[in-house]
Amino acid sequence: MRKIFFVFSFTAATMMFGQDQTERKSGPPEGKAFAGESYGANVALQSGQNSLSTARLSEKLKKQAKLSNVAVRGKVTEVCEKKGCWLTVEGPANEKFFVKMKDYAFFVPTALVGKIILLEGDAELKTVSVNEQKHYAEDAKKSQAEIDAITAPKKEIRFMATGIRVLK
């Protein structure tokens, strides 16, 4: 009888202490995205001096379908409001591309919108299905009319980021 009581007590105590009592917050991580902050893996370049512009990235991808281990500098125009799991980057000539975090390994705060960042990772020119476009439009909280207007696959630059550094 003592053994049963001991096993029961030990199990109950383990279950009580093993449960996480903190409430999980959904949504992107909090943060101000100040200059110098990094997300994901360490970005090797400290500044954007040796990085590609968004226009140069586009030019290179027209010649080569995929680029590995590249650094690109640009301005963040949008961040996933659900989790901070993707963002869009724009260059000086209004050319944009879509960025996801490699292996879903890190997320970024929405405060990144409007910041100049340096990304490192892989880029490719990809055909994006209607379903995938609609999924990201829903994440971005686009109107139903905007979502319904997506009716054809489109080719766009996709960047798989291993690390992001805020420049300014």
C-alpha cells in the first residue's frame, strides 16, 4: 500500500511541476528592432557594403535560378502579423521579394517594418501557386476582395533567410 501511495504521490508531483504555468503568447515576438539587433544565425557581414542590392539580386536570378549564401540589403515593407515568420523586402526602385526563415528557426517582430536590414541566406526565382499566395495574403490580413483577386500562379523571388541584422 505504501508503494502505491508513493508512486501516486510522485506521479502527481511530477505532473504538477512539469506543467508550464506561463501563458503562451501567440503572434510575432516583441521587440523594437533597433539597429544592430540580429535574428536567427549570426550575419557575417557587419554592414551592407559587400551585399547585393535587391535590383542586383533580381539580375543575378535571371541568369542563375538559385543563389546560395548571399547577402542582400533592403527595406522591410511587411512582416507576418500572425507569427513574424515571413517578411517582404523592397529596394530603392520598388522591387520587392518575399523572405521566409530557414527551417522556421526564428521569427521577427513587426517593428521591423520600415527598417533597413541585411539578410543572409539563399535566393531563388520560384513560381508561387494560387493557394500559397492566398495563404500569405490571409496572414497579411488582406481584404477578402484582395484574396479573391489572386487567380493565377506568379513568378517571384523567394529568399530563405538564415540570419537578419537590422542596419537602421
